[in-house]
Amino acid sequence: MKKSFEAYQLHSGDVIASIGAASGVWEIGLASMQSGLTFYIQDIDEYSCNDEEVAYAKAYWERQLGHSIDGTFYAILGTPQRTNLPKNTFDKVLIINAFHEFQYLEEMLQEVIQILKPAGKLIIEEEIALTHGQLHEGCGLPLFSETQLVDLLEANQFRLDRVVAKESYLKVFIFEKK
């Protein structure tokens, strides 16, 4: 998590959306490393993405750490085509191990363009296919190669800023709006 936190460059006062975040366990863990963050935890699963589950995840982290977490967390239920997040609001949009699961990639990328502030960043942390046709071990869906992912984003109004390799198969891609 520390390597992700460093790659994301989260700062106090940042307003962050995390798309496909379930109950926000990872995001709340990130917020334990930097005070003053606001997270909109978004998912399409109403059973994991709701105020009760987010509060439970926050309480879990606070028990583990032995102190409270200074952050604000909102659960936002979306659909496969819409985030239902407010436009022109976010300094950063995170998609952590979920991009390969999107059913409507181009529609969701257009949503991200609209919800990011003009200088905002899209950060995708994703397992990358090491062989053609490789499937994600957890969900069984196809993974993107690094080239496929970057080409798709660049064809949809994003410009690659940098890539941070966490492992040979796990990378953090930071994009800006074109």
C-alpha cells in the first residue's frame, strides 16, 4: 500500500473518487497515511458500496491502527455506464484493480473526463497481461497489455504522464486530460 500511496501523490485537501472501490477498504487505508483527504467511494454493487459498509471499513482500520482516521468518506452507487459522481470535482480519480472489469469502457472514460477538475489526474492501478489472452486470476476476465491500456486511454482524451511499476505484472498508470 505504501508504494501505491507514493505513486498516487495524495495531499491534504485532495478530493478523490475511487471507481470500483466496493466498501473502500483500500481507500480508507490510504487515508490513514495522509490526513485531510476526501474520498468518494464508488461502485455498482449496492451490497458493498453503502454508508454502513464504508463505516465498517473505517472502524476496521481504526481498530488495526489504534487511532482515528482523519478523512471524509462518501459511498456513491453507480451503474455500469455512469459513476453518478459530481462533475468537475476531483483532483484525482483512482481505478484500482477494476479497469479490466468495466463493461462500458469508453462511456466510463467520458464520465472520468467530466468529473475530473481541469488539472486532475486519472490513476489506474492494474494487473497487466504478461502473455496474450491472459485472464485475471480473481474474476476470470481478460487483462490488458500495457500497450492496449495506454492506447485506449490516449484514444479517449487522456495523455500518459508516467508509469510506476509495483511488480513486473502490476503497474500504476497516471494520466492527465488532453
